[in-house]
Amino acid sequence: MKIHFNPYTRTGIAVIVLAGYAVLFSILYPSMGPSIAALSVIPMAITGWLLGVRGGLLFGILTLPLNVYLFRLMGDPTSGTILPYLPGSFAVTLVGMIIGWIKGLVDRIRKQAEELQEERKILQEEVRKRIEAEERITHEALHDPLTGLSNRRLFTDRLEHAMEWSKRHPDDMFAVIYLDLDRFKIINDSLGHHIGDQVLVAMARRLKSSVRAADTVARMGGDEFAILLEAVKSEDEVFAVIR
């Protein structure tokens, strides 16, 4: 199993800091070596990791006498002064603060990244809803709400396009079929408007199934329907739809 070390994680940063302090103490106190640094620094690093900058500082102050004692013990126990060992002891205290600061910094960056990701999701959702709303509004503006067919506005627009295309391409023909339902008013008056609506929906489905996907079937209003057949090659295609 391979172990991948990423120096940009909190653990990686902590390891680098600890190693740096071990090297620093080896230089300041050659007779001690890095072992005393590890014994003193690791508890401070753990405290800073868990409690942050303030916790690391408080723990460092409380354990400062112990660190001085350890440095003096590993250095020259008979020395009558502790001044030579104060820099190293204060440096140990700084470890917890630095580790705590790094942890806090990384936590803030991670929190900001999570907040940005959440804002991005919210923005994407708002954009999606807006696009869906615009598509729905556009569809409702161009289609009949009862049958789902094209309305008069969309039919007129496509008819104008077909006429312009025919002017530039005389060999391409189109046809318009206009029809209404006989005695539809009697159905509404005798059976009710809900039955009349069902008849209109059934009629729309039948007309839609009778033409090609590229053709346009529209409800012009009431019981009136219109069909636009484009790219018609012969009159037989038109009569086939009418039948």
C-alpha cells in the first residue's frame, strides 16, 4: 500500500512545522539532538491542533517551566542560570500557537470554500428555475393551454416563414388546411363544456397524429383548427392528410 503525503493538508503542514522545529533545536542545542524537540514540541502541537491559538498559548505558558527544566536537564543540569534555555522554551510555546493558527486558517479557507460551493449550487438552482420559467412562459405564449397545440400567434409566424421561404425557393410548396367542428356548439350546450373540451383534445391528438413532425397543427380558437404542411412535393400529400 502506497502512502501519499500531501504537504498542503493540515497534517502535512503540521509535520513540516514539527520537522522544522526539530532541525532548529538541533542547531541551537547540538548536544540535545532532535529528540528533546520532539518530546517538547509534539504535546504543544497537539494542543494547538485541538484548542487553537489561544489554547496553544495558554498551554505553553503553563508548561513553560517544564520545558525549561527539560532543556536544562538535557543540556547542563549544573548550570546556575536558565537564560540559555528560555529561547528554546518560548519557541516550543510558539509551536502550539503556530499550529493552532494554521489549523484556524485552513478551517476558515475550507469553510469559505464550502460556502462558495453552496452559493454556487444555489445560483445554479436559481438559474435553472429561471430558465425553466422562461421556457414555460414562452411555451404558454405560443401554445394553446387546452390542447397543447400551437396557437394562432405561432401558426401565423410559421406561415410567414413558409411564405418567405417559398418566395426564395419557388419549387418548394406548402399548404394550409383550415377546418372546424360541425355542430360543436350543440355538444357544448347539451353535454357541457367539459365534454366539449374532451372532444377538442381528442381532435387535436388525431390531427397531430395525421401529419409529419415538421408540420404545424394549431388551434386557432374555439373549434377552429389549422394545419401548415411544409415541403410538400405533390397535391397527393395534402389530400392524404385531408382524408
